[in-house]
Amino acid sequence: MLTLDPGAIRDRLETTVSAFDHVGLARDLGTAHQQTLRWPSAWVVLLAEQAGDVRYFGTDMIEQAITARVGIIMAIRDIADRTGAQAGKSLKPIREAVLLSLCRFVPEAGGQAFRFASGQQQSGIDARGGLFWQDNYTLRFDRRIQIT
């Protein structure tokens, strides 16, 4: 694998986390509006890639250990509760489903699965009981490049 594909993560979440009404990518997050937002939703955002030292295999191949960090931004709402307490309760099973889905996902044969890194609320509770939460995951993979 040369780079982490956020589309593969989106596809994984669409098929394994049935609670989401919509799963999108970073470009979709920019078009989300309060009037059109489908609750609950998630967006997959590639946040960073950190490369390790270059290892040479002979004169024609290099390899680097890459650690990619991806954010899963979740929008949760419970319109019956304007304080957001119910949205917080609704968030727990969805976060757990995302965690299990990604920590069991190995995007490259013989590779590693995602690991949870951190999570935090990204917005206050809005007037309709909605909130945004972001969980970050890391994935380590080897980048191999043939030198020609």
C-alpha cells in the first residue's frame, strides 16, 4: 500500500455500522448543513501520515514504515432532548460499533488493523440536541517503492 484510502474506510463503516444514515469523506463534510444533515452521520478524514526511516532492499527497492492517522467525525442527535444527554447516550453504542469495525479491519493482506488513538467532542450541544464527536485511529503499514 502506498497511501491509506479513506474511501475504503468509508465503505467499511457503511457495511458494518448500520446505525449511520450517511457516511462520507472530508469533501462531504464541507457541504454538511444543519438543514440537510442526516442524523446520525459520519465522515472519514485522513489527518496525517508519519514516515519512519527508509530501508533499502538491494539497489532497486525502498521500504518505509508509515503510521497514518484518520479521524472519524460523528454527528449524533436526539430531538427529544434539548440538553444533549440522550445524544450522549446514543453516541456510546455508535462509537463502540466504529471501534469494533475499525479494530477488526485489515486493509492490506498480511497487514495490521486500526488502533484507537483518541476521541473528543468537537462541538457543543446545539438547540436541537445534536453534537459532533471525533475519534482518531492509527494504522501502521509498510510503503514499498520499486526504484527503476
